[in-house]
Amino acid sequence: MKVLGVNAIYHDPAAALVVDGQVVAAAEEERFSRRKHGKRPLPWSAWELPELSAAWCLAEAGISPDELDAVAYSFDPALMGTPEQSGLFDDGDVMRRMYAEKAPSFLAHALPGLAEDRVRYVKHHVAHAASAGLAAPEPSNSVLVLDGRGEAHSHLAGRYVDGQLEVLAGQALPHSLGLLYEDLTDHLGFLRSSDEFKVMAMASFGKPRFVGDLAQAVRATGDGGFRTEKIDFSEFAPRLGTGDEWTQDHADLAASVQQRLEEVLLDLVRWLHARTGDRVLTLAGGTALNCVANTRIAAEGPFEEVWVQPAAGDAGTALGGALHVARALGDVTRPMPGADLGRGWSDEEIEAMLVTASIDYERPRDVADAVAEMLASNGIVAWFQGRSEYGPRALGHRSLLAHPGYEANLERMNDVKGREQFRPVAPMVLLERAPQIFSRGPIPSPYMLFVHDVAPEWRERIPTVTHVDGTARIQTVDRADEPLVARMLECFERRTGLPIVVNTSLNTAGRPMVDDPRDALECFGSAPVDLLAIGPFVVRRPKATPRPG
């Protein structure tokens, strides 16, 4: 069976292709359109159809639209309910329903040859659940989905046994842990449905002194659900506008909501484990991108293992919808092979682009060693290798790299990216070395979705990647999966004694992650980066020519 999955509701439009139960391609539309999260500056226009990413998925597999057995659309407008039921519906929801109802026609127009009757609606949270439960390495698992909202719910708890989902609980709107966090994001002057990770970073600078005041408003109900009553955040800290300076009260508010979120999640996880007794928990939905909460679930929850799908937000519903429909059509689905499911280029294609750009480049004997040499001398490297990652994390394919041993490099990296200075940067570390340096969080951690405590004796050695609370959001590198990245780390360790390199996404503030070679050259040309490693080639920053006096 050939099943294309599509997400085109709320934000993060994306497409994914599953052929005979195997995930072969997945990509977010923003990597093609260069509009972050698929949002345009018009009302209700977040629902961008992933035309470019869908067409690429099909081309990557050599499939034409008329060959598709089904297209999974990860939202079912028939399940939206009424305003009285949710308390949330407005003019935007009217437009959302109309858009979704016309999706078969839109898709048939975007993919000529596709029959409208091939489009199948998949409940939003079922698509989220499948993106974790069917993509995970362990086929039988409990699954927990939490986000802002689906059609009429914000949560699903269930389990997968032999590929079949049993739903055990769901929380109806307007109660939503995801919308609670979105409201706080907006109150703190950040962009809703986009900048929630900034709130998580800010929380590390605060004390949860308001958590007692939030206990009744945000609580689990003991039946697999929860309540989130309306909170006036201004009672704790004044509202911020974009770019306003935050105070300790704002950091304390972020810390308080973060802690309450973690406590409610632990209650939900314990309830689910009591019903299933499973060994493995899988997580999806935007809330599953909260790596601090994920770590508490792994460390304090009853499950032996916690697995989070790397594109856990709405982009991942394209993958989940495709897997769900493939199962319904009789395919035996297989775990996702990794996060590198996007576009890639051959060495010949990359070199042709470098020639076209009339840019000086070299082909060193070993690009990994050349990069390690630059990093050891405290240069910043743009690293563009292999297929791009699916999801919001740079995992060694589209990354900015730096030396982790200099405290000033945190400010330097945030300046390169043009973002807030309280934001942390992450380390990539050889898998076999990780347990010596990091604890508490799960290891392996290949998708950068947990935080780990940095051993006290290492904090002064790697200050760039040690957050204010003594943690780091690590990516472990298995040489069997990422041989080139592993070799670069080994070469860097030989020069510096550190098996760690700073890794943050290859983009600048407000821009989607770099995806194709043209994007990489544009980013390299506009940001203070010393070296671009693109395929087997390197491009060095020209030395500035002194101006005549």
C-alpha cells in the first residue's frame, strides 16, 4: 500500500509517505516554503496545504498521485462538536471546519491525478497517537497524547497491542494543558503556538513560588483526565509585549506553570500505567516537546522506558495519519528508521551548486577532521550533511557547531542566531561517553527530547552547553547510525579532550531550519560563521580585505 499523510490544520503543515508499511519520506512544508510553522501574516491562514512537501515525498519514492492507495488527512471536521461543548469555537473554527471539509478537493488540485475519494480523515489525536505508538521501536506500548487542541479534545490516553489502538481516556475541550502553556507563552510576550520552548528555558531562571496558587486551577481528576481553569496570569506578573524585558516574577511564573504541568503529567502517566501495566510509554503532541517534563516522566514515572517521536508536534500527525491508514488497509507497519527523512543531495549535485554560486571551496581528505580542526580553534561551523531532519530539532544533519569549553560561546551562538540570551544551546556527545558526563535523563537520547544533569566535574569544562540549572538537552550519537558525526566528535576529542560539541539548529531567528544547499549558502553568507561543511566540501569565510585609508 502507498499512503500519503498530510497535516494542514493549526500549524506545522507537513507530508509523510508510507509504502508497504515502511516510512520512506517525511518533511515539513516550511523547509520548502521558507515560512516558519507554515504561518502567513493573514487571519486564519495557518492552514497551509503542504503542496511542496507532498510532491517531494512522492517524487522521492518515484510515485505519481494516481498510484496512491490513500491520503490520510490528520483532522476530521465531523468531530469538531459545537461551541457549547467546547467553549472555544469562534470564527476561526468556522473557517477551519470549512477548510478541512474541502481538503479532498484542495488535495486533488494540488496533486493532479489524485482521486478525491482516496482522502481519508483521521482524528487528530489518533494521528498523534499513531505517530508515536506505531513509529516506536517497541510495537506494544502505552501512548499519551497532549497538545493544544484537536477537533474537540486536547488529550488521548491509550495503548497499542499488535498495531491496534485501544483508547482509554480523552479530555474534552476547553480543558487543555497545551492551551494553558500557549496562554502563558503569549502573556510573556512570545509567539503563541511557536515559542513555548522559550518559556521552558525561562522557567530554569525562576522559582516555582506560585505553584500552590495554581494547584486547584490545574489538576488531574483521577479518571485519566484533568482540569485547566481560566487563570489571570497578570495576578502573578504583568503582561509583556514583544521584546519587553522580563523580571524575576515572570521567570517565577514560568517555573510555577512548568512545575504544575509536570505534576499533572505524572498523575496522568501513573493512571495510564495502572490500566495497562506496559513497560514502554510513547508520547506525542506538542506537549511532548517539553523535554523537562519528559525527563520527570522518565525519572519518576512507573514506565521502564519512555520514547518520544522526534516530530511530536502537529507536523508528526502527517506521519501518524499515514501509519494509521496503512494499518487500516492491512499493512504491517514498521518503526520509523530515524529522523533523517527529508531531502538530501548527492556530492555531484552539491558541487554543481557550489560552482554555480562561483564560490571558493575545497574537498579535504576528511571533512569530519577539517571541521574538528576548525572547532578546536574556536571557529563556528555550519554543518550540512545527508537528509534533513523531520521535526524541530537539529540532529547532526542541519546544525551549527561550536566548541563547548568557552563560557562566552553561549552568547556568541545566540548572537549568530539573533535570539534571546537566556536560551540554552545543546550538546551532541558520543553515545558511549554520555553516561560518564550526564545522568538522570534516558540514555540513549538520539532525538534531543530529554534533559540530563551535567556531572559537577564537567560543568566548568563544558560551560557553553550547561544551562543555568546544571542541565543539558543532549543528543547521543551512535556511530552505527551517524558514522560521520561520530568521526567528527572523535577528531574533536583528540584535539581537545572533550567528546562533546555544541549543536544548535542551522538557521537564524524567525527562519525555518536550513534545508537545501541554497539555504545553506544564504545562511553562511549572512551569519558570522567561519566554515560551511556541505557534503564532502568545505567553504571558508574569506578574510576581510582592509579598506583603503
